[in-house]
Amino acid sequence: MINVWAGGILFGVLVALFFYNLVTGLAIKNKTFIKYCFFVFTTLLWNAATTGLLNITGFKYAYWLAEYSTGIGILMSLAIAIFMRAIFQTQTRFPKIDFCLKLLIGYFPITLLLFFFINKELGAFGAGASSIVFVLYFIIMFKGIRNKIIRSPQLITAWLLCFVSVILFYLMVFGVLPQSYIIIYYLFFLSCVSATAFALSLAEIINDLNKEKQRNQILFENSEIQSKQFELAFIRAQMDPHFIHNTLNVIEGVIAENKEQAGSLVNDLSHYLRNIFDYSNSERYISIHEELGAVMFYVRIEQARFPGKIFINYEIDPGIQLKVPRLVIQPLVENAIKHGIRKRKIAGTVTIRVKELEQGYFIAVEDDGVGIDDADKYKLLEYSPGKGIGLANINARLTAEYGTQLQIVSEKGKGTEVRFDLPKKEQP
């Protein structure tokens, strides 16, 4: 009676493991768990057929299961072979054994058909091939442990229990041990505990997958940071070299007439270049005041190069606390001056607006320059080599960082406004 109670408990444990791993396998889309469920199902079926536990419950198909126990054993061998290929990764680790397993996986269904529909005695061929599965199982474990490929205590425990049960089974088949219910129950206990140990090894696989996922997440985050740093370095490298050359020419011309102004220009150029080429400062975000400070240095240099032609107007909400990606406003101002103001014959004004709204921040750079044709306006946001920093690059960065995009409002001959919004919840 104790054996019956213990057998019922183990049977229930395996049923629970079957449904748990089935749900887990479907949830994480891992075929190994599904193959384990097939293995557990056939193990339960074979044990039910051989131990007679179902006779006690009054299950009306119990005698039918016992009659076809040989065929169920072949089905279980098929499930074991399929599960072995998955859990031991024989295709890459043990290619020769994997070839034998694939042959057996093709052979077992044929013998099952012969057993069920032609002649039950033909099931002996399948039963004989089942022993090959356990021999291959032994070779895999022996080689895996010796070569330190297999280190999981759960897998090793499952193998040892299965190995002992196979030895007991064949000793009983060849008459060395009596075919008693005690031996049969021992076989049942060993196979159930072995299947449970396999379940624990699958849990270990889940843990390994989670650890691997965490490692990959860290690698992804680090690579993302590096890519942003490389992107920033690339943007800095796009600065027009003619700007430096022309600025130095202006400074050279001013030195003789106004040394104080020349010194101020040298200071502005120094700060501008430091902002562009300070590769040691790889911070992705800077305060809006730092970004506007860099804009001021650039604007003063351009005003010295083109006296009386460029005016700047700052409309910044007082006390605003905002961080923006580095080099996101300054290039907009450069484009406004270079392509808007400098192309007109008379003086022009660039207006920079930074406003705090209820849901975020509004940033715009507006000029009263020559404007942009409608046909060209949308092309500016399309990336192409040789455009330098360009609006397309800024637009791509804003999309990646905040999910927002640049908006270009322009009228030919009247000016252009480039604006974008930054949501507060995305602030670093």
C-alpha cells in the first residue's frame, strides 16, 4: 500500500511537471521544453502500463495499456531519443551519435506502425532498438563528463538514475531478477525521479537563459553607449574646415586694427573648437545653457566675419532647467546663418526660442533669410553622404532619443523655422 501511495505521489509530481514545462515551453518558445513534455508523457504512459497502478483506480483502459506496453515502450524510446538530441545538443557536440539518433528517430515510428497494425511480435525489433538508445545515452554522458562538456549535477543525477533503472529492467528481462511488483515499482520510482531530475536541469537552463539575457542586455547597453560616443565623434569631425581657415584670416586682418577684438575672437574660436573637439567629454547630454554658450561663441565669430549682417535674438524662458543632446541646437543655428542669412543681400536675424510647456519643451531656430523651396524642404531630412552634420543627422538622433522629429516651416524669400519638441518624461 505504501508503494501505491508513493507511486501516486510521484505520478502526480510528473503530471504537474508536464503541464508546468508545457506552459513554460510555449511561453518562451523553447522546443526543448516541449520535447521534455513528450518524454514525460510517454514515461507516465509506460509506467502506468507496467506497474498496474491504473488497475487500482478502475481505469477501464488499464488492461489495454498493459497489452500494448511494448508499443508504449517503443514510443517512450522515441521520446527519449528526441529529448536527448535537444538537451545534449548532439548535433554540434556529438555529431556521430546524433546521426545514430536520427536513424532511430526514423526507425521507431516504422516499428510502431508494424506493431499496432501488422503483428505485435514485430515490436521486438523496436524493443531491441530501444536498448541502443540507452547505450548512446551512456556514451554521451561518459564522454560529456570526461570532457567536462556536461557539468550539470541534475543531468548527471538523471543519467545515473536512468542507468540504474535500465540495468534493473534488463536483469529482470533476462531472468537474473524475479519479475516481481517490487522490482517493477523500483523501476517506476527510478524513472519518475529521473524525469524529475531532468525537470530540474531544465530549470537550470532557464536560469542560464536569464543570465545570458542579462549579459546580452548589458552588452547591448554598453554598445549603445559606445555607438552614441562614436556618433558624437563623427558629428564633431564633420565641421567645415573652411570655417577655421576663414576665421583665422579674419583674426589676422583684425590684429593690426584692433588687438582687443582680435583677442576676443581668439578666445571665442578657442571655446568653439574646445566644444567641438573635446573628445574626452563624451557626455551625451548637456544643459541647455552649455549648448547656447557654444552657440554664442559661434555667432560672435560669424558676426566678426560678416560685420553688420548677422543679428541674433534669444527668447529663452528664465530659470529653465533642461538637458539636450550635445550639438543639436548649434548646427541648426549654423545652417540658419550659412544657408539663410548669408545668402541674402541685406542683414538678417536668427531667433532661438526655448520654451517650457506643460508636457515638455519647445525649441526652435528661426531666420528671416532666403527660405527653402517646398520641394527641397523634405529632402533636408533625408540622409545622404557629404552633407556634414545636417538636419537629417539631427532628426535621426532626436527620433532615436525621444521619438520626436524636426519640423521645417519655410516660405521662399521670407525665412525658415526649424523646430522640435522634447517630452519631459524623457529627460535624462
